[in-house]
Amino acid sequence: MSALSVLEKALENRWEALWRRMTGRESAELVDALRRECDSKAVVCRAGRVMVPNAYDVELAAPVHEELTRRGSGVGQALTDRLARHAARHGYEWAGPLAVHVHRSTEVPNGRYRVASSVMPHVSADAFQRAGRPGTG
């Protein structure tokens, strides 16, 4: 096992333990919810090409969100990595760059979460540069 794999596994285990302590649940439940969201929004564009949303929002109860961010946990990155592995196993293509954003919610009960997805268009640096030039937009 490479040093990078060992480090990735150690960070994943740390995040798992923190999540379990904060919510009383396994993080696999949240990861499964993200996978279901991804799978349910998959669209077959043509033979062999399946597109899925690239932007995922996870809403956490305020106390859980505060504790995870206070400890500097990379929850969004950990969830993004797991979702990317899921998509790779299924041969999915993202509608743009993948991102999982974790937000605080006062409407979600403590220990619970809410997952939603959308397609966020990819904005290139070229578009910003063109917009800044006179006569280009």
C-alpha cells in the first residue's frame, strides 16, 4: 500500500469516527444517500454514456455542522472523493466539475441530513477574461 493510500485511509477513518460521534450514525448512510441521489438523476445520453449531476448539496443540522467545521474536518472533500469513486465504478460522466458542498441548516433535525443535486455549468477562465475586455460582453 502506498504512503498516499495509507494517509487517505487514516483521514477517512478519522472522519468516520467524528461523524459517528456527532450523529450517532454511520457515515455510510450519508454516502449512500449521495449515491442514491447520483443514481436516481443519471441520464443515458447515448449508448455507453451516462451523465449525472455535478453539484451536490448536503444540509446538516447546525450542531453537527458546527462541530465538524470546528474540528477542521474535510467533510465536503471526503464526500466528494467517495462520490467520485462511486461514479467511476459505474462509468458515469459528470455534467461538469464535481463538488459536494456541506451547509448548515436550522430545518434539519440533529443527527439527520438532507441531500440534493443539480447541474452547475462549468465556467472557464476564458469567459471571465472575455467579459473583462471592452466590446466583448
